[in-house]
Amino acid sequence: MATDVRVPMAVILEAFGVTAMVARPAPDDEPIETTAVWLPPVTEEQPTGAEFSRRARVRTLCLPRLVVPTVPKGTRIVAPETDGEEPREWVVTALESLDVDETRVNVLPAEDA
């Protein structure tokens, strides 16, 4: 019988989490306070052959599905990048992945969205 050897989400949130306030678009627009985890940023290169070269830094935020069951595009999240920093506003631009206990979303600072 196979056993799930992944670290439980609660342990990850406790060790690496930052406080976050999630505001989804209507009709589920009641603010949700939760803990979120930043994943290391990834730099995407523009495809070969494009006229202009561009490097975009993609930020990914992981949220617990038990607390925040849906995270549609346009959701606003207020969270610091690291514990102790000033919180800033982020906007969800895309769903990165969906798992049993977590949702990973790509975000941009609200001023860039």
C-alpha cells in the first residue's frame, strides 16, 4: 500500500508562510485572512524569433484550498514578500496549478497588473 510522503500543507504554512488577505471577485468577495507561501520566482524568456527580447519574472503564491477554495483571475491578495516586510497588493493573473490541498497562482504587483 502506497503512502503519501509529502510534507503536510499545515507544516509548510507554519514554516514558510506569510499572513495574506485574499479578496476574490464577486459573488465570493468576502475577504479571507489566511497564510500563503511564496515559491521561488522564475524568469521566463520570450520565445525565440520574437522581435523584442524580454525577460519576465513570474511570481507564484501558494494558498491553502481548505481556507481559500477558489482563486479566480483578478483576485487581489495583500501579503508581504517575506515575513516582517510591509504588505503590498498583488493581482492573480493565472492559475499555475491545483492540488488536493493547495492552489498555486501567478501574481503581479497591483501597480503592474
